[in-house]
Amino acid sequence: MESYWMGLAVGIAVGVIIVAVVKLRAVKSMSMAEKADYLSKRRARTLPALVVIYLSQQVTFYSAVDPAGHEGARAVKIGAWMVLSAVLLAALTTKGFWFQPKEVRDMIDDENTRANRLDAIRYGYIAAMLMALAIYFLTQVEEQTAMEMLTESAYRNDLSFRPSSLGILR
């Protein structure tokens, strides 16, 4: 449990450092329109990088050599996935740039951005529903041997079926 709190403290410290760096790097001499344009271009570069990080985190999570692994490491992986998922979802469904002034956020959230966001949410929802349906139907299939299928078919058709009659069992 001690490692859990240590990992949590490190994660919070990294988040605070990232926020501090972003705030300190902010160029104060830009006008609101220039800042909105700069941040809009930065978002276009940042979100694909976040997608790569998110997918690579999925790969490392599911390709672990030992699935049992260390319990603390598994909890940290799941916690990191949950936090990154929540942050990405919040960034996609809101205007983003939570630490910028409201005027700048309103300028960034223009008509094209809103239309693109709605399209992304719509297509993401459709993809999630299709995947959920596929997973549901794929988990309904049970693996059976030929003998089990023949026996089940014979019982269903009320036939007197004996495996020895096929010459399979002697």
C-alpha cells in the first residue's frame, strides 16, 4: 500500500510540474486572438501525440509478460489508464485549455472546432457501440469438440446415439 501512495504522490507532483511549466512558458505579450491562434495550432499537434501515448499505454498494459504480475504495479497501471482516459475525454468534450482565460477559450471554440468535436464524438460513439456489440456476440460462442456437437445434436433430435456406433469408441 505504501507504493500506491508513493506512486500517487509522484503522479500529482508531475501534474503540478507540468501545469507550472505551461503557466511559466506562456507568452504574455500576445493579444487574445494571437494566443487563441497559437493554442489552436498547438492543440492540433498535441492531440495526435496524446493518442499515440494512450494507445502505447494500452499495448504495454495488455502485453505484460506475467499477467499475474505484482499487485501494486497492476493497480498503478489501471489507475494511470483511468486518469489518462478521463483527461482525454474531458479534453475532447470541453473546450480544453482549462488554465487559459475564458476569452481565449471562447475564441478557440469556433464553429469549425465545435463541428469537428461533434463529429468525433458521434463517430466515437458509433465505434464504441459496434465494438460492444461485437464483443457481446463473440463472447457467446463456446468452443466445442466434434464429439460434443454430435452428442448434443443426437440428444436434441431424440435419436438413440452411441459414439461406438460410429466406430469412434471401441
